[in-house]
Amino acid sequence: MNIRTLETFVWIARLGSFRAAASRVYASQPSVSARIAGLEEQLGVELFDRSGKKITLTAKGREFLVYAEKMLSLHGEMLQAVARPESIQGTIRLAVSETIAHTWLPQLLERVSEAFPAINLELDVDISVSLAEKLKNHEIDIAFLMGGVNQPGIINRDLCRYSLIWVASPQLNIPDQTMSLAELASWPIVTYPKQSEPYIAIRSLVDPMNHSTRVHSCSSLSTIIRMTVDGLGVSALPREILQRELDTGALRQFEVDANVPDLAFNAAYRAAPSGSVVHAIAELALVTAKERAAVASQVMQDPEKHD
């Protein structure tokens, strides 16, 4: 009985599939089956009921799962407390929203590489709605996403916030005075995908104006910026990802007589056995995001010092 076998058992119990667990522990399905067969032979009991369409734990399997999770958790704590960082190995599936990828993700990756030089990262950049589903389905280990993930066993920690500013291409000739909601509703709006918090907030602003406002939703932040620069509509986006466009004059800021709520991002991950590295990455992300926010605040207060 070894740690790899215990980890394999736990993942089968969580995912209900030998094939899915094999993908998670980076082993072939025959290898996973052999590990469990050996474990059951060693214990002298059946851990899984294989009679149905989905593999389930037997009564002894449920009892064994409690101890296996405790052992994996203790093993992870031991490695992080005692082992040299370069000896801690494995793969962490890190998923982030595009806003994070456009801001401080590179600094975080440098810190993770320094802290855990033998850890491999699998990066996934996607919209927050998809990231939440992937975390629920055990397809990723940790997500930096808009909002949180409401499911038992998942930890949500406040990560960072971004205020949104309204921007448009100079070619649209947006007036300098503050725009009313009725005036805003007369312009096409380019924004985040449907079901996202910004999309819902913008719809709640313009729909009562009785205009047939065109709202172009897009899952790619880079495309939203490109569409706005090309004059296809106005948009509300974080200043932090628009500095180049604002500095070059490709976009200009304008005021609206209503605010779109800040984008609030969380670090979400499972309170799982052997999750000490995931927890450590979350801590590094919190520090990185806090430092980035402090720098951004200094730039806003005295931009000339940061030219």
C-alpha cells in the first residue's frame, strides 16, 4: 500500500470512474485497475461495487475512504513542512479568467516556479461560468474566477476587485459630458458573455430605457477590446487591461450616470487531501494580487512618477 495507490483510490471514489481517475493520476486504465485489485487483495475486502453503470463505494470502501483521505492530507502536510521545494512533484491544473491572465498571472507563475520548481502547471484560460463547472467536476484543481463556486467542500477566498470604466473609440465622437442611461442605451454595447455578472448588470441598466439596445456578448476579452477599438460599440472594462489603448488614444474614457459593479474575483479550490500545494498557490495568488492592487493605486494617485 503506497501513496500513489491511495491517491488512485480516492480519485476513483470522487469521479466514479476508473477511466476518469486514470486521466487524473496520469496512468493507464489497466495500471489503475491493477492498483485497486492489489489494494483489495491486500485488505481482503471489495472497495468498489462494479455491478451498476457507475462504480460506487461499498460499505468497507466508504470506511476506507476516510482513512485514505487523512493519510493523503498528512502526506501533503509532511512534504510541505519537511521536504525541499524541488522534491515536491506533481501537476496542478490552474484555471484563470482572462482578466487575471491579462494582469498579474505572469508574476504569479514566476513565484510558483520559484516556490515549487518541480511542480508542473496545466493552465486553462476560460470564462468564469465554465471554470466553476470544471472545478465542480474535478477537471481543475484551482480557479481564479469572477464570483465564487457554491458547492460543499470548495473554499472561496477573496482575491481582487477591478472597477470598470466606460470606453469607446474616438471615431464614435462620444460627447464629453456625462452620458445618461437613456443615451447609453442608444449605443451598441460590447461586453462579457451571457450569464456573466457584467452582462447581467449592463442589461439591468439599459433594458428599462425602452431602447432596442444592441448588446454584443463575447467570451474573449481580447476580442471585446478589439471590437471596441474598431468602433463596433462602447464597453465597460477594467482600466488595468486598457492602459495601452488609453495611452495611445485608441480608446477614450467617458462617464455614464450609473455604475457597473466592480468585478470581484475569488480563488476557489477544494479542501481536499494532498491539497497543500494548491493552498500554497492560492496564498501566493493573494499576495501577488494585493501587490498589483497597491501598485495600481500608486499609479492612479501619482501617474507622473510611473511614466
